[in-house]
Amino acid sequence: MAEVVSVRFRTAGKLYYFDPCDFEIKKGNHVIVETARGMEYGTVIGERREVAEENIVRPLKPIIRLATEEDDAKEQENLAIREDAYKICKEKIAKHALPMKLVEAEYTFDRKKLMFYFTADNRIDFRELVKDLAAVFKTRIELRQIGVRDEIKLLGGVGTCGREFCCHSYLHEFAPVSIKMAKEQNLSLNPANVSGVCGRLMCCLKNEEETYEELNRTMPNVGDTVSTNDGYKGEVVSVNVLRQKVRVVIEVKDEKEVREYNSSELSFKKNGRKEKEVLSDEDRKALELLEKQEREDIIETEREQEEEAKEIYGKDAGREKKRPEKKKDFDNANKGSKPKEKKEWRDKKGESGKGEKNNNPNAGKKNHNGHYHNNRRESRPRPNGEE
């Protein structure tokens, strides 16, 4: 066990553990911490507590100091000047006619690195853009491609419920969401009704999933035949899961009557859950696409979090996480092409490790894994500002 405090660097961002040293730190305090990318300004989210060793990345980096008034003023200045950096980068993107959407600019606390977050449909060659930006800002430049969910998390906004987006207000990690959750909560399966502003399944579907699963265990489905405690048999026409109420059509003296019962007053055989509405082929395909995108987004978000963890803790961060297992599962689900190509390549190299002469006419061209398409390119400008 080790004593730590939890720190985050942006609103609803991922939590990182740091050594509190001898400081009297309380929740809400601003602190200056040492990270792999330099000094950073963060907010304490969790006070001192003991955490198991397997949940800690060693060596545990220390809290340098509690933020002073000068530190607070510098952080506010960084937030102000990043607006100018955002505008300049947007102009440079337009100048180079790159098909990318700039989302946000961010300085590290010591201004040794300037990061730009963007979205794009495909990988972008932005080497010339990096050179232009490095010449203007005279600092290290990093362009990072993010997904649509991360874009909404950074920008924020208000959802259809009238509240601030969960991902921007408190949700520091995305949880897997599925169409099954919407079915369990008796929601309309129209893709427009179960997807958020980002175009993915709403994160809030996860919030009440366990509650609905527990409540649905004691409830019949619409269309089931039930026996009531007053001696009647009938068909279920509607259910109220939260109130545990069931409306049943029964036959009394050759007349049909609708009565409401508590679920505890009924006996029935639990059948599989039925869809209340018939989906069109278009809606069904749209829902399947949403679930597929959901899985891809979770994998991409985990990769981004690992990259960020390496920048905070150092190069060895994330090795103890469960990421490799999930990646293995993803690779097993997509067997066919890449593993086979790698095996053939190894066979060609032979035991000596030296490759044979390659007669492929495309051998000199860069592929999608080459440096040419690296979407996390950094620039270290020379003293004169040129690459």
C-alpha cells in the first residue's frame, strides 16, 4: 500500500496518482506536479488515501508544491494565450488546405510544449503544418488526432435532458454502451433517440443499467400470460418497471377488463425479452453501426489514455494496465489480414534475421504504418525557429 492523492489536469479528465509528500493537501487545491512532459498545473480530486501497489505506476512522481497566486495567474495566462494559438493554427490549416477540424489548443504549464487536438476522417500528412507552427511559436509542437467522443468531452455542451454532458462534467472514463441497455430500459430503439450529440450511443444508458436489470427480473414482459392473486388469468398489456406495476387484461363474466397489479401479486413464467417495436432495415443497420463504432471508440480512447499516461508518468506507464488483454480480444475478433501478413514477412526474413532482396515495385513507398502518416508528430525547433 502507498499513500497518494488524485490529480486531474482538465475538466472531467483522467485521474492520476501522485506522492503528496509532506504537504497538507485538501480536495479542490491546485498543485504543481512533475510529469514526464514537464511541470503541470492540476486540481486535487481525491485527498490522501492508501492505494494497492498494483494500481500505482512506479516511480510515484511527487507533488512539487501547492499552487501559489503567481502559479494561478500563469495558468490563467496560459488559458488566454491558447486562444490565440488556436486561431493561428486554424489559419495555417486553411492555408495548407488540410481536411481536419481543429478542436482545441493546450499549453503545458511551463510552455515547453503546445498541443493541438483535431478530428479527421482519415490520417493526415501535416508535416508542413508542424514546421509552420514551430516557426511561429518557437516551442515543441504536437498534433494529436482524437475521436468524436473525445471532441465532445473537450468542448462540452448541453444534452437533450437539459443537463451538461456527462463526459464533460464528471465522467472521466468512457464505459462500453450497447443497444441491449436501451432495450432493458424500454426505450425507443430509434437511433436518433438513443445517440448523443457525438453521434454515438448515449453514455447515460450505462447509469441505470444495473437497476433496470434487477427490477426487470421480477417483471413479466408485455404479451406474457400471468395468473393473478385473485384467481384470474390474463395477458400483460403494459408494465411500469420503476413502480413495479403491471396492467393485465382479464375476463370477468364474459367481459374483458384491464386491471393493475403489483408484480408481487402475479405468478408467471419468465420468457425472453421481446422487442416492443418492429425496426426497419435502415434503423437496424444504423443501430448495428452504432454498436460497432462504440467498440472502436472504446479501443481508441484507451489508446489515447495510455499515450497521455506515458506523458504524465513516463515511457513505462500503462504496462500494468489491462490494455494488452483488450487489444488481444480485439485482434482475435478481427483475425485474417494483419497477423497473416506479419507471419509471411517473418518467414521471408529467415533465421538470420536478414531480409532477402525485395523485388516489390512498391517497396519504397510509405504505407499506413509508416512515418509519413504518423498522427502524433512532434517538432523540436532549432534556435532560429527552423526545422
